[in-house]
Amino acid sequence: MSESPDRTPLPRAFFDRPVLEVAPDLLGRTLVRTSPEGPMELRLTEVEAYAGEIDPGSHAFRGRTARNAVMFGPPGHAYVYCTYGMWHCLNLVCGPEGRASGVLLRAGEILEGADRARPRRRSARSDRELAKGPARLATALDVELSLNGTDACAGPDAPLSLLTGTPPAAGLVRSDPRTGVGGDGAPHPWRFWIDGDPTVSPYRPHTPRKRPLDSDRPTA
């Protein structure tokens, strides 16, 4: 990158907008993960929008639950969930309080703290793969369920915060259907990424889970 990223913190008003405005506008922003080990910084290169109760692909499509309560606001907070029983994913809540929506952080380039991310991501073949995918991003930044509900607008000492960074030129922002989303939500072109960036994760369509045939089931 030829210019130094802008280190002005993003205000809560940035997140208090419709999710389809916030999601592409997060590209190029700097995510800061602060911990006792030291700060880590990541430039966001790929995100996905989830529009709550109007979006069949969203965790909040069927309404509020204990798991998704953070998605209903206030905006600017982190929604962290566990997937496949072992991996975590990091989202940023946006939109007006009381209406669930959020942006999944899918991939990014680690600008600072790669030395602390590498031991957590030993399978990465290079630094560009450290946060190439939502579970990899969360793993690299040591994001777990304890950070669910964290206010990312609380200031520089908060575990998570966002800086203005260096947004890409509008012509470099691409969109397409979200990765792994099936059903009525599959066609929505709500995945956004920076074209040509090597840290962007590969697209994978939804693959329905195969139910075993009777002949495949164990017999007693």
C-alpha cells in the first residue's frame, strides 16, 4: 500500500446505517484487536451483509433468540458465534437498534501482529492466508465467544475497534452471492470484496447436507 492508513476511529454513526451501505464501506478499514499480548491490525478485504428478519440467510431471520440478541443493537458491537462446533466468526452489528443486521468479516490482510497470528494459523502457507476466510480471520486475531457483545466504538483500549484505514477506489469493489448460503437467500449479491486482493477467500456455493439413505443407516 502506497499511503499510510487513516487512523481516525470510525464513529458509531458509521454503523448506524442500512447494512448494504455499511458492508461495502467496511472494505479497506482497519480492524484493531487489542489484547495483553499486544495490538494486532488487519485491513478488511472481504465482507458479507446479513439483513436480519428480511434475510433467510441471517441468524435473525426467525426473530430474536439468546444466541443472536446482540444483532438487534446497538450498532457498532461485535456479534461472535461458533460454527461447526469449533470455529468462531466475527460480525459487526449495524443499522438502527431493534432491527437485526450485521456484517460478517470474511477476510483481511494482517498489517501488524502477524508474528502472533502465525502460531494460531500453522496451516497457513504464507501471511496472505492468515486471515483468508471468516474462521481463519477470527482464529488469527484470537476472537472467541468472550468477545460477543464487545463495543467496537468504545475507544482504543477496547478489545476490538475500527479505524478509517484506506478504502479502495469504487471501481475495485466487487459483489456477488454470499459464500455457502442456500435457499431463498442464496441469490442475494451481498458478498463484497476488493478485486484482485490476494487475501480474499475463494467463493464456495451452498452444498446441502446429504441425509443418509436407509441402506446407509446403521442397523441393530
